[in-house]
Amino acid sequence: MNDIKILGRLTDTPEIKRSASGRDYAWFTVAVPRRNNRDEADFIRCVAFDKLAAAIVKHCGKGRQVLCNGRLQVSTSIDDDTKRIRYHHTVVVSGTHFLHDPNRNNAAESAMAA
């Protein structure tokens, strides 16, 4: 079974794009802290499609904590210089839970201070 869950924060604000076939998608990277060392993180490349991509773009910005579930996809390419096979790992997201949003709390605190 190919099932993966990752919990972390977005490294940048996702943007929606459209494929040549007309399908919407959004690429984004999630920084996942390592269990044994909170000062280190793994940066996981993710992609979502269609309505889920639109929801992620609408509700998520840089720093937003998300829980993504999906499947791990591995693709290969040949490095032009070394002629070696390169492996590319991507999480194809099928569901996302939008968790802590640091930007929203800052806006609420700014409004209270004013």
C-alpha cells in the first residue's frame, strides 16, 4: 500500500496553474521537522489537483501548518552532465487538513492592539 501522511509548514505561498489538458494543479513544499531533532527538517515536494489545489491556494500561505495525506510518487530522469539516473520524490496529495495559520493570528493580534 502506498499511503503517506506529512505534518509540517508550507515554505512558500502556493500558486494555482493549469496543465495543457486544462487540469488545475498546485505545487508546494512542506517543511517537516525531524522527530529526533526539531532544529532540522525535511523539505517534501507536494502536488495537489483540481478542487483540492484551489482550496490550498485559497486557504494557505507561507508558514501555514498542514497535514497532507496522499501517495508517494517516484519519477526518474537522466542527468545531462553525469549520465546518471536521478530520482524525484513527490507526494501526490489527496486530502489536506488546514491547521495553524501564523499569519491569521498576527492579523488578529494587530487588530486588537489598534
